[in-house]
Amino acid sequence: MSLGSLDLGKVEGKLYSAVISDVLDEMGLTEQAMRGDIRPLFPEAVVVGTAATALAVDVYDPGRDTLEGEMDFVDALKDGEVAVMGTNRSTRAALWGELLSTASRARGARGAIVDGLTRDVKKIIEMRFPVFATGIRPVSSNRRCQIIERNRPVNCGGVLVKPGDIIFGDVDGVVAIPKGSAGEVIARAME
């Protein structure tokens, strides 16, 4: 099975993160499961897709509007991608919320993994958009967090995620399958 022939819907319907983690372990890829504090907003959430990465940092300039960088990242998302956002474990503000979820879904994105906080949880759950985050806080990211890199490797949940890696998340957690191994991992997990 090649990466190009990967049926994301079939993978989402048939697999789960624990079996993928087991296969990754068998293949010697033992550091691909994200930390346990990255949790889905609702227990039925399942996400699978290719990683589109961003790195955000805290900023302390109250005059700087930082939403443009977030929207630029979301505007660049493609069908089948999962937004994967590293924040260096920031808890200053919620980097993800309803606006980014709505815009991501409109572009065909399949979900978001945030090594940081989210907000607008009720609205995100109502839209059934799979968001995984470390916590919830109502504080806006505007003027508090800024995306400084896109489509570069990021540390998310203790895993180095590269653009194009396959992300799979469910109630058990999130795993990142390296792009070069994805076909073999998925084929073994399907067995």
C-alpha cells in the first residue's frame, strides 16, 4: 500500500490508535505516540489525515494583531490535512477555537491537534470537528500567541511531526506515522 493510495475514510473506520502504536513499536518507531494530556474534545472524535504543521509562541506586545498568521495557516490547509500545532506547551491563551475549526472544515481539513489550549468547545463539539488539545481556556490567542513557522517539523505532544506525516487520533490518544513508513504501518495495522 503506497501513501498515495491511502483511503483515509477506510483507515478512520477500521483502525484505532492503540493498534497503530503497536505496529509502530514492532517496526522500531517507538516515539510516535503523543503525550497523554492531548485529549479529544469529545470521546467519539476520530481524526486521520496528513499533517500540516505550525509553531506558535507567546508574544507580549498588546498592540500586535496576531490573528492574521493563524488565518494564513488555516487558509493554506488542503483537503485531507490535519492542523498540527506546537506551542512549547503554552497555557497563556487558547490557540484554537470555533473560527479556526469552521475555516479549516471549509477547506477540507479533517481536524486539529494542538499542544496547547482550545476554546469555544460547545460550538466545536456541535460541529463534530475533531480537535485534540491539552486543555481549555476562554482567553483569545490574539495579541498573546503568534505563529512563527509553518510547514516545518514541530514538536507536538513530545513527537517530532513533519509535514506530510500521517496523524491518527481517537479517544486513546494521537500517533504520528512518519510519511516514509505510512503505507507499511497502515497495511500491517489493517491485518
